[in-house]
Amino acid sequence: MADGDAPSSQTLGNSSPPPESIVKLDLAHLPPIFVLATHFETDDLHELEEELADAGALLTYDVTEARVILSKVVKPKRIQFDLRGKGLWTEQVKVQPRKDSTTEDEASQRSQPPAKKRRLVEQNVGTSLGDAIVIDDESTDAEAEASARAKAKKNGVVDLKQSRSHVARTLSPTLLKEEEMIKIVKVAWFEDSRKAGTALPLDEYLTLQCRRIERPGAEQTPPTKTPVKLFMKPITATTNTAIAANPHADNHILERAKEDAEHAPKSYDRFGKRRFDHHVPAGKEASWAAGHGTSAKYAHLLQETTTEHDEGISSELPEMPEWVREGVKYACQRCTPKACPNDPFLALLKTIKLARLLTNDEIGVRAYSTSIASLAAYPYKLTSPREIMALPGCDAKIANLFVEWANTGTIQAVEDIEQDAELTTLRLFYEIWGVGATTAREFYYDRGWRDLDDVVEFGWAGLTRVQQIGVKYYDEFLDPIPRAEVEAIGRVIHRHAVQVRDAGVQTLIVGGYRRGKEACGDVDLIVSHPDEAQTLNLVNDTVASLEGEGWVTHTLLLSLHATHRGQQTLPFRTGNGAGGHGFDTLDKALVVWQDPQWDTQAADLAADPAAKNPNIHRRVDIIIAPWRTVGCAVAGWSGGTTFQRDLRRYAKHVKGWKFDSSGVRDRGNGECVDLEGFFAAGEEGRAKGMVEAERRVFEGLGLVWREAWERCTG
């Protein structure tokens, strides 16, 4: 044969072994295998499944059918968590060495001639089931599966689904408990088995052995009808009189409640069988997502009350504040004190708002933020849903939630959120410093992570430096900072700023501390100087001085944006500018803070020169503001989130300006608006302090001055 000629198929067939003999590993004798997708890239997962199928494994995509599960996860609790997410509830079973274990049976079968196989005919299953009950040989199942597979191979087709269903029909009731045993095995078992050319014992790679159980509470909760309260408890004699005059009204409401309950949607697990990266949109199914039921038959709580039919409920309402009567919609136009008589109800609404944030529902977040800010400014204790309906930014959704809370003491939507494992994990990630809602969702859905250990083990190298520090000091950063400690940190920063400049430096602690919080999540401090030349590059010098004395352990961000543009107000652009508190518009430093001194320092260092500092780590933001717009910086970093949002909206829609922490510009011509009189009043007329400059900003915007503790909108 010439070198260039290809061999014929006949020649190839005579000189080469048949294709079947090339496959060295045969897993046909094993029970159904499922691959847990956690920590797998999609391509790697598909490749592994194809390799298992090539090795003759009975591969299943329904975890409830599996008796062997391959997983990269090594923690039993995490494995059980993932299985619950796919609808499989299990309990761990201690592994005890058994003489007749599956692996030993398999080994003996491989070393002995195959026994005569029992013929199982599908149409005779009904008559042979009684005989199958007494079978106690685990190898029978493997033989049945091998027989079905061999028959399918003979026909040239491998039907996994038919094979699975055929085997399932032959299982006996007495073997069900044994069949419920599930082995979770490391992926290395398959890799090592391929190298060895034979299926290695499963127990040597066992991560968890468990058995299937019923979902807790699945049968303990019978479908009973719960009485539903549709109206507030009578609070005045007038209401009692009205009910007495209309004795049938009460029965009518209860009948309507029963009718609504009959048409209510059945309860179900919103996070049942599905892929770990599949997300059900929260806007339709979740009770908390819409604030109340979404069924068309849902009881409209505000449509009928017995009191309304007699003399109307409006007579029971207190006199509304002026901002309510005038329909003031901007939070920056009203007083919102730190303490509110409706704080317990607001706390529940904030829980729902956070759930909206974690599920990427921006519209829902804004709607709840507006409602919460309006309710926080209301000076009276709520007694009626009609009060809520009268408030700007509140609607029937919020009123219905209040009725539910007033009648039951809780809100079902909030209870659902607190029991939701998915949202719990998203919140865990969201509370990492440097991780927002979008990144938290990426961790959960795209990468399949479920706890901080997953982040460290599988994604540490891909985290930003801020996120790595956020994970490292996760628990410490969540520990609130007392006011006294905040003040102490402020004094240290002020001292170092004076050291690198002069005594003209002024500092002001803003954020939650200025609003009156007893404990803060971090420390926000503004540094400025009446001489603008002194604030150039001030943040760099101050941080370097703090690091030299050991107060700053990590500098995660050192921004000189304002210095690089000559400390001018941020230029106006018609597109989307910087969000939040003008985050990238001023010079600033985000640092990790630790007190370098502790009580037993001398003794500890004497005993061990490398002794670690036991003091807790804190988050500190140092913001540098030029004096020309220091009032805007203070205003931009002192109010609650909704207050700041509405301050920018007010400046845009009422004044036609763009408000930013670096200053104000006219949207029409892009020129700076000198609200603080830095240029117009001359050097003598300039503000002498930061708070005075902030007052001038309020005055220039046409707003009533509000103390920082009157801006607690949440």
C-alpha cells in the first residue's frame, strides 16, 4: 500500500480492536449518578457528564433518582443545603464498615463468573412483584440495569430514561429504605477510576452518606382555612355604635374573606427543583416582592369597612401636618427626626425594601424608599390605613401591609423573607465591604457560591482588594462603632491633618454620627481649610501621616480627582453623572483603621515581639472638600439616602440645577452657582465654618434649614 493511500475499512477492522474494547472503564453496574453543579463551570460540567456517559454510567438529571452524587463540595452541611435547593431533603447517616457493602459485592462480581441473570419482563411486573419483595441481593439491581443497557447497545440505542424507569418499576417496597441511601462522592473518584481502568471503591472517596427524608413540615401542616381579619379593631365608641346598627355587616365581611381564601393561590416552594443558577423573577411569585398577594381575587382591604358605611373614617384622623396638606413630595422639604412613633412598622418595610434591592428590583427599591421616608416624617402614631393613603408617596399597597401588621402583629411577606435561604445568602454577600447587590447576585447565581468559605476557596484571586479586605474583616466591619470611638477617631485625623498643614484645618464628622446614631457602621469625616491652597493633595499627606503612626493598616482607595481638576466643581454633563454622594467628585481616602495601642501592649511585645494587635478594625472615609463648596460637601454627606436623593431631584426639577458634593451647576449654561457666597461676598463675607456654609446652601436652594438629625429618611 502506498504511503499516501488511506486504509480501507476492512483492513482497519481486521488490524484494530472493536470500538467497544477501547473503553477501559465500565460503570454500567453502578446505580444512577447525578453531578452536583456547584463550583463547576458550565463547560466543565457538560464535559464530565459526557465522560460519564461514555463510561456507561447511568446518568440522571433528576437528583431524586440518584444514588451516587459526584460533587466538588466537601462540607456535608453545604451539600445538604444544595440538595434542598433542588428539592431533595436528607439526613446524614454514619458510615459503618459492612461486610456485604456495595463496593465489596462489586469487587466479588468482577472476580467471579457472572451469575445467571434474572429475566425481568415489563408486562409481568405486576405478577412478579411479590417475588421481588423477598430479594435481598443488591447485585440484582445492577444486573437488571446492565441487562437493560446491553439490550439497548445491541439495538444501537442507549435510552437512559427508559432504563431508569424500567429499573424503578422493579424496586421492591422492602428495599425502599435501602434505596433511599445516597452516597456523595468526590469528583476525584471518577478521575482516579479512569486512570485505573476500573471502578474504584466508592467509600474511599465518600464525602457524605445520607438518606432521603420527607421535607419537614410537608405533612404536618394540613390545608386548613385560617380566619382573616379584614378591618381594624374598633377604637372608638362611634365604631361600636356603627356595628351595632348594622349587625349583618360583620357576617358579610367574613363571608367575603372565606370566598377570597378559597381562591387564594396554593402555597409552593418558590425555590424548588431548578438549576442553582436559575432565578425566578421576584416581581410575580414572592409575597414580599409585591407587598401583598398578586391574585386577582385578593381581598381588597381598603374597599369596605363598617365604619365607612355610617359616618366615614375621616372624622377619626388627626389633623394632618402642613406638608401632607400641601402634598410636599421631596423629603428635603420636611422634617424627618431620628425617632418616629411608627418605627416598628417601618422596620418591617425596610426588610422588604432590602429584599427588593437584593433581587435587582430598582423600581421597587425607590417606591419603598419614598414610602418609608414619608412615614418616617409623619409625627403621629398610625391608627388607620386612611392616614397612610393621605401621605405623599404612599398607596394602598403600604396601607394593606399596615392593616395586616395592625391585626396580626406581623407581615407574612417579612416572615417569608427571613426564612428564605436564597435571600439570606444574598444578604451575607451584600454585607461584604466592596460588594453591592449586583455583585452579590453574581456570586450566588453565576458562580454558585453559598458562603464566605466558597468566596475564599473558589474566587479569592478574582476579588478586588477592597472585597478581599471586606471578607477578611467581615465580622469586625459588621460590629457597630460607638459614638465615643467615632469621636476619638475624628480627633486623631484632625491632629494629623493639622500636623501636615496648619491650625486652620477644620474637620467635621458626618454620616450617621451627625444624624444622631448611637452606633455607626463606619466613620465619615470631612476635612477642609479656608485657604484652598492647603487642601491640594491634603488627603495624600494626611493618610501618609496616619500610616506612619500605625493608625491605618490598609489604604484601599486614594482618590485625587478634585486635586487633578484644580478643585473645581464637577463639570456638568447631560448624561448620567456620578451617583450617590458624588462619590468620585472629591479627594478622598477609604482606609482600614486600627488603634495601634492596647492595654497589655508592653507585656505582650516583651513576651512575643511579633504579638498581634487585638484591637478591632474599622472602616473610615476621609473626604477633602475645598472651602468654596464645603457647604455642598457637608450637605451631601449628612442626610439619609432618600433625603440626598430628593435633594438632587429638587435641585433639578425646581431650580434647574445639578447638585453635587463638589458644588452646584446650572443645567442650562453649565456655569457654577455660588450658593455659599465664596466669590460674591469676598474674603470677608465667606463662611467661617462648615455648618455656616451648609446653611447658605439650604438658603440658596430655597429650603428650610434642617438639622442633620432631622434628615433621617433611611
